[in-house]
Amino acid sequence: MAVNVTPLHDRVLIRRVEEKETVKGGIIIPDTAKEKSQEGEVIAVGSGKFEKGERIPLDVKSGDRVLFGKYSGTDIKIEDQEYLILREEEILAKLGGTAKAASSKK
């Protein structure tokens, strides 16, 4: 799926990665009770921000898995798909290929 959105400067477009709908005991959690995921996949990145007359490129690229703060960015909807647009500085970490986000619930 191609998204025709290009973030400006140091902004990043992210699609949230959905968490599992069941917990360890097999209980299904309804959508209204779930918290939004803090893990996502980078869909598009801006060209970088200007600092002292030079453009500083971003550290993330399309396809990267990232962690971000619970209240970071702005939720947007494009063609019935929900995305998050935020500044690069709001990204907390990049995840490796097999890494999983740490859940606050155990």
C-alpha cells in the first residue's frame, strides 16, 4: 500500500503495530478497553531539519520499527487507515528485527 504523504522537515509518519487481542489466560480484550500501542512502523520520513544553515538527515528510515511516547504526535486518518505523525525527537528507540516492545502489563 502506497501512501502519498511526505512529512516535512524532521517529521515522521508511523503506522501503529497492533497488539494481540488476548491475554495469557485466553481472555479477549475489546477495542474500547485496549490502550494504543506505543510501537510502530515508519512509513515515510521528512528530509531533515535545518540547523545552522545545514540540513541534518533523520536517523530513521521507512520500514524501521520504533517506540514512541504514549502521548506523542498527532493521530491522522488517510484512506480509512490510521497513522501517527510526530517529530523525530519524540521517537524513543529503534527496534531490531526480532525485538518486541516491552509491555507495561505482565
